[in-house]
Amino acid sequence: MEQFQSKTFGLQFRLEDFFPIYTMEDEKEFYNSIPIKKEFDDARAVLNEPRPQRGEQLKHQAFMMRFLSPHTPYDKMIAFHGLGSGKTALLTSVAEYAKSVKSGELSNNKVIILTRNPTLRKNMINEIVCVATAGKYEPPLRDPKTKDLLSKDTQRRRVEKAIGVEYEIMTFTMFVKEFYNKSNEQIRAEYSNRYILIDEAHNIKLQPNKRSKEDDDILGVQLRSRGISNYKEIHRFLHCVVGCKVLLLTATPMRDQPSEICNLLNLILPLDKQLDKKEFKNTFFDGNKFRDDMKDEFKSYIRNRISYIRSSTTDINIINEGVVDEGSKYTKTVLLDMDDHQDKKYKEAYKKDLGSSESLSSDIEVEDDEEEGGSGLWLNSRQASMFVPFDNKVKLNELIIKDKTNYKASDKLINYLKKNGDGFEPMLKQLKRCSIKYWLIVRDLYEYPRQKFFIYSSIVKGSGALLLGAILEVFGFEHAPNVKEVEGSTYCQTQGKDSLELPISKNENRMLVLTGSTLSASQLDNMVNNIFNNKKNVYGDYIRIIIGSHIIGEGVSFKHIRRIYVLTPGWNSASTEQAIARGIRYKSHEELKPDERKVSILRVCVQPVIEIGEEYGSIDSQMYKISEDKDIRIKQIERLMKESSVDCALNRSRNILPSDKPNTKECDYMDTCEYKCDLVDEKFYYSNWVGDRIVDTYNLYYAEKEINMVKLAVRKAFGYKFAFDFEELYNYIKDDIRNIPALVLARSLDSMIVNNDTVYNKYGIVNYLREDRNMFFLVDDPLETPVFTSYYYSKEPSPEKSIGSYETILQYFQYDKIEDIIDILIKNKDKEQILHNIFNNLSVEISQKFLELFYIAKVKKSGKNKELQDFIISKFSMFLKDINGNIISNVNPNNIRVLERGEWRDINEEQIEKLKSMKSNKVNELKNNPYRIYAVISNNYKDKKDLHKNLKLVEINEKKSYGGTSCSTTPYDIDTMVGVYYGIVKKVKELKNNLPYIGDKKYTLKDIKKLKRFEAMKKYIFENKYINELKSYINEVDDLKEFMKKISNDKEKKKVKKYIEKDNLDHDDIMTILKTVTDKKELVTLYTRYSEEEFIDYIEDKVEEEIDTLSEDVINVLGNMLDKKTAPEICGSLRDWFEKNNLFINEADLN
């Protein structure tokens, strides 16, 4: 590629530095080109990722956002992402990044997002407003004009309006209605150059639409009568538009048959490369096994078009209850024997189905209709497996009656259940006669109090979910009232805060029945997200039970679920797994205690009593067997998709886990869990692969972190000088920006100019950056023409110009008047803070003048404000040195001054050499101190609470040298403490004090056990049985120090929770725990199986010798500081310790 060199810049740029270069999908090296790009390699998936902040993404979400960005040539993708992995957040992140780029029509046109139903549409809007963005679309809490609180309805309307400017979010049916009668040419003209994002794309079916509730309002009878197919119309649409980027999301690309992959792929494959669904099985399968000789052929259709990430790994202990039944190979079920009455009625129903329904096999393809109680296939048996009438004269529809939005038990049902009395046991016995499944539910609800239940039934009417809700009401449970949303909170306010009162009273015996017959989309969202998932409802104090149907099968999340009951198996595994996944979500259990993060899954299966020669079977067992057989075939396709995914190498460490076991669902029912990624070098499987990352497009588009660093350095540079050419500026700041490429400097400068970023010049006045003929300079008026000579007026400011803040008026008065001005200011109660603000914003030239004037005034005992004199001399004391009786001031390192015979003058060469010698001696003294660590201290801070920000800790290391770590840099707060320990431990061990001190108080061994850090440590140690290994771990300070860098701030400390759940803890885990448990209240709640006496014995045997080595310094630093929670407290203590022990150097002395 051609290179050029700017005569002014003196720096070389390549032409490709300014143009995006991505490997095309049809090129041989496409797969290797992905992980070698820095923007993609940085998005490598990791295990147990912390929850991202609002407006940020998880790693795999960031990858897709960048892969399909307007910058790349990649335009079609199927995101095969596991349940609970954050597909909705991924989709909205892709959309929002595209809108932020503002790159031509693709970014300016509205994004089209398609969802299955109104509930998912509402969920999508919430994700955009409350997750993908940080306030962009969220309305204020109060009306800006009237200051009145906005009602929830008003907030919702404003959100819809704001979203409508950038998006078109519709259900499949709504969208088809928009264009079905338009020609291809009209579609192309109206919808081209868009982002088209389809959520749960597997739900777009080939067959004409069934009637649903939304059809009555949107599609209408006319379209249904025409046999309009959502799939065919959307397929036509996607092949008419041009210049679009299409993303299809799915966790279950196939549900019943492997050939369903054709439907999904054909939506994005060219028309001349469509897959034939009818011939798929004959072409690619030999019986139930995928043909080895056809794998490459199939991969030619999916290559470059698949992204894969498995379901989110969680800290939840998932327990699949039951046993593997005879008919299945892998699926555990809870087997229940029916009572004689139900058994008899079930067999009658089974016999009826046997003569009229399709034979049971894995070729069945059917979808339940939740509104009518399930599909007609084997419906009699399925209904009877749930509940049978107690009398031949009673029909199922006579057992419940409609009561507003819910259903309640009829008198016939109530009288039957209470026939032998209204006590719990007599009623439960009556229930068991008609339903062994509902008997189990009621029994367990009483056996597992304070645990939230999710009960799934694909059957709603008849013996399904509505009847179960009515039965539970007879047993003392009540339906949750359909309450309005909590007013007085913002649209996205995190629910569950202590300050928010829930609109219903406490009642742990309360249930929420979620079906298409009971709640609308907005009502479901309110009741689930605002009440059931509320932090105050962790143990079900307000609503404990969710009974759900297909309406919650996708897009709905339940938190804190402890027990999941699947009452009706699906005709495929996907429908069942989708339902189960509602209760096992990313971070869904983090508000429970660690030992409570367990979810029991019960796939309930009824067993009839089979006599010899009878044809009866368990419909539940047979359906699970059919689902499993289907899944085994489907998983063969999924394995090929995983191998060919574009992000296979990046996500491999998360997709293949050491805990995976062969011949399980997680390993695609195959003999090996390991698989290779297609067409990519295996070195890219690992994040530490050796080689240079390609940064061209990263520097062009994604270097926000580096740009922010560069901007700080640029502001600092222009605080000393008013103009630079590019090369001069780059060389001036390159040490501060850690060799960041010149291209990033160019982007940073451009951003500062375009956005009118403010820059303070050497006088402390607000200026703006401009460029003219390769010169970058400051101007004081952002609207004036950017001519290089304009910088003169910034360099020589006119006193008549308006001044922006009270501090800057100091620049325009004579120094002999400054005391009068400050006299007025210091009458304020925050006078010290105000003075710090004033002097921190002054240029070094002005600061030096102040110091000189006030120092002479103090020497001569003149001036009317002694307090001010003391403040200024103390403020700049670090810049003062005594050389042979003369005071040296280096406030301004470019103009060092000396006080001789009562006057300040420029320093001479001899004095400069002496000053350098003093500094050198001080540095050498520090580098040879026995603690092996010292501090660099500055007094320049804008707020007293920010004092800690001017403390850097420098560890003495013979192998390398660096400028120190700022104590204000959050990830290193605790590491600085460990660094101190590391530095002084050798000296400490020589002291061998028998007992430690805290302050001036001497502590005994029994006192030690009361300390918070040992109590927490005790509970952790005993819970995990690592008593005997503690001593060796404590001594490995280097390991401890390394790992504490990763978990030092409050947010990152939460990562430690995962170790409590791990079966096996390694060295690194223990090291992390021992330093972190000291400030984790959650861990203190762990119960120990050991007595206090046993712990004292342990202390005497194992810890006493460690305590003996702790001096007063160690206790003060590692003991007291561990009880401090904020950075100012921690770093303030460190600063005091270093100053007390004379282990510091002033920052000015390093210049």
C-alpha cells in the first residue's frame, strides 16, 4: 500500500490508515482475519462476565455490534445464541451502534426490528431504552415546563414517540400487512439501505398464519382467507431490498426437524443458492445420521453466515430431578403413579387417541395453540394426564368460572375438594384422586416455603393452567391483583429499591397466572418486572408462584426461581427448554445468598398402571422420547454450525467447558465435546496468542479509550503552549500517551475541534482548539474563522473580555490587590476548598508569582492575612528546596527561581546542578530503602476529598522501571496495600513482635479472633474445608498481589462470589478470597460447622506464627485499611504512612 509523508507532520501515514480494510467473506483467509483484528480480538468471550453498565455490552454482543457495523462489508448473519445469552440486548446494541455512526443512508434510515408478538415487542423497546442506551430515549421524571410528575402512561407514549423516530418495531404479522400488496419495485424503493433485525427468527413459519389474538386487530379475516404466509412475504421482502444489513437471532434454529434450517438460511441465502427443504433429509442424512461426505457441502451454505455462543454460564446450581426413563437415553423425569380413578380415565382417553390420532413418532411436527388448550394431537391423553373429572356427569369446562381477569373454582369443584372436610390433608387426598401432578404441586408448595415456583403448562384450558390456578385458590392461595404501575419513578428506574413501595401487600401465598386469557402484554410486563422480579420479592413475600403457558415461552425473564415444574412436555425439546430458560437467566439469582442459588427442575411424567397385553403407555414419556430423538438429529446440524461460526475461535473457551461431559445435550450427544473451528489457525483459540494484532480499523473506529487518554495529554500540552504543528505535538505528548499511533492523535484532534471541546490555556482561560495549514492552535471564540494568527489573541488576552468564573478574575488584577479579593472569598465556610479551587486552576506562571510574593511577605512579616500566607506556602511547599541557605522554587519547571538576599531571581547553572544532585540523591535513597516501595506525592487537587488522587505508589523492581500506579485508579486500591505489605514484610519478619498492635492498643490472641477479617476468613475456610492449606497460601504474597489487581473495587469484588460455589478451588482462587472476604458482608453470613473452640485451636496452630510477624506498620496498613471502604480513606491512610516514614518524593522533584 502506498505511503506518504507530510512535509509538515514529518510522520508517515499509510493510505489504508484512513480507509477500512476488511477481508471479504469469499476470500481464503476470511476466518483468520477475524481474530487478528484488534476490535474483534478485544471482544473475545469470557466466562462469568460481570454485568455491563447501562449502554455497554457483553463481549459477544460487542463482537456482533462491530462485525455488522456500517464500517464492514458483512451484511447477513444468523446469530445462533443460546438461551439467556442476551440476544435481545445484542440486537439492540447492533441497532444503536449503527445509529451512532451516522454513516450515510444505512445509519440514517429507520431500523426495522421484527418480533413474534406484542409482549416481545414491548420487551424490545424496553431493552433499547433501558439497556442499550443510557438515557437517550428515556423521558424525564417531571415535565420540564410544569415540573409535574409524568404518569407512566405519559412516559410510555413519549418513549414510543422517541423510538418511532429511529425505529420501526413490529410483530411479523404487523410488518407483513404493511407491504404484502406492494410490488417488488415498491419494496426496494421504500425499504432499501436499512438494518433489518429479526428476533426469534425461527418463529417465521412457512405455512399460512394461524388465527391469533393479534390477527383480529391487525391482519384480519381477509388476509387469513387468502392464505398469506408471513414466511413467504418476509422471504420476498429480504430478497427485494438492497444495501441492507440483516441479522436473524435464534436460540433454537430448528425445533422439530433438521430440515427447518433451510427456512432460516433461505432468508439470507441468494436466490440462486437456496436449500430445498423437501430434499434436505435425503440429501444430507443417511437415516438419522448426517452423512460425513456431505458435511463440506452443507457448510458451503452456512460458512460466513453463522455466529454462535452457548447459553450464559451462571453461578446457579441446576439440579435435574428424577431418573432417565426406559424410553429415553438422556432426559431425566420425575415419574408419578396415578391414582386408580385417574388411571382409569387416562386409559379411556389414551384408547380414544389411539384410534383417532397420528401415530407417535419423531416425524410429528405440531405446535400447541395455547388459547384452545393445546394442539388436537393426542389431546385427550394429554388433558387426562393433568386432571380428570371426579364424576362422569361433570365436564372439565364446568370446573372453573371466569372472574374478571382470572378464573375461580366452581361450586362443583369446591364441594368435591372439601367433600371430606376443608382441612389440608383431606383436600389433598381428594385432589390426588383426580390429578397426581397437581397433588405434587400443592404438596411441594407447602414443603418448600419461601421459595419461588415457576410452573409451566402448554395446556391452558380444560385441565390446564387455568384449572390449576382455581385449585390453588381453594387451597388458600390467591390470585395477584392486576395493579397499576408504581407512579413517581422513571421509565427505567431499577425496581426493588428500598425507597419504592410495592402497590400490593405482603402475601407469600399469592400466584400469577400468565396466559393469553389473563393478561395483556403491558400488564404482564408490569406484574412480572415490577413486582415478581422485585428485590423485595426475592423469597416470594408478595408473589411466590408463576403459572405460565406458551405466552411466556420466549422473551420473558423470571428472577429468584428456586423450583421449576414442567407439567406438559412439548413435541420438541426446544419448546420445553425455552420454557425452563425463563427461570434461569443471566444474573437472575445474584440477589439470593450463595448457598440458595439452586434451581430444581422437575419434568413431571405420569405413569399408568400397565397390565400384560395392554397397549397403553405414558403420553408424557413418549413425548419426551420423541423430543429427545428429534434433538439428537438436530444437534448434528448444530455441531456443524458451531464449527463454521465466524466467531468460533473467539468464543471457544466459553463454548467448550472442562465440566462438559460426552454424550450429553451440552456436547450434542456426541462422543467428544471438543471440536475444531473451520479454516482458522488453532493459535487463535487462545487470548494470549503470539503475534501482532491488526489495529488499522480499530484505530479508525473503536479507539475511544485511547482517544480519551490522548485528549487529556493534548489539554495538558496546550496548558503550557498555545500552538503546535502535528509532529511537534505528537513528540511532546508521546510519553504520556504510551506510543499510541499518530492516527489516533489525528482522530482525537479532529474530535476536539468538531465538538468544540474546551481547553484551558496557560492563564486558566477557556479556549478552543482549531487547525489551519497543519498548525493546531487555541482560540478564545469558537465561532471565529480558524486562522492561525487568531491564536495571538488567546496568547495575549484582553482584560475587557468577559470572564467565565470567579476564579479567573484573579488573572486580571494587580498582585497587591489579590489579598483583598481572597479576603472576601475566605469568609465562606468552605474557604479552604475555595482556595484550593482557585490555585489549582491558575497557570504555573501565576502560581509562581503568588508563591514568591507571599513567601517574601511571610519572611518580612508583612501582609494583612497571615492565614492566607500559611495556606499558599503550605500549598506549594513541595516545590521549595533549601540549597546552602537559599530557597529554590520550581513551581514552573521551565523557569526555576531562587530567593537570594530578599529577592527572587532566575537560578544559575551551579544551583541547577546542586538541585539535580539533591533530587538524584533522594531518588537513590528511596530506591534503596528496605521497604522496596515508595510514594510520589503531589498537592495539586481540586477538592479535599480528591487528595488521594495525587498519590502514586512505585514498586522497586530491578527488572523494570515505571512511573508508579495512581492510588486513585480504582483497580489498584487494594493492590497498593498488598504492595506495601510486600515491601515491608522482610523487615517485619525480623521484628518478631509476639502480639500485634492496632494504633496504641496491644491485642491478645483472643482479641484477634474478634476482628472482622479473621471472622470472615474463618467462615470461608471452614465452609470450603481448606484449613490445613491456609498457611502456605498466605506466604505466597506475589500470587496474592497479582490476583488482587483484578478484584479490588466494590463492583469487581462481586466476582468473588463465584468461588464459593466452585467444587474445587485452586491456588489462585484461595489467594483472591483471602484478601477479598475481609470486606464482603455476604460471606460473613456463611454458616460454619466448627465450634469457636476448634477455631481458637486452629488459630494457635496455624495463624499465630503469621501474627507474630506483623508489626505495627502491617496492622495499620493491612488491618485498619481493610476496614476502610472508599478510595480517599484507603489512599489517605497510605499517604499518611509514607509521609510518616519519609518514604516519599514530591512529584515536582521528578521533573
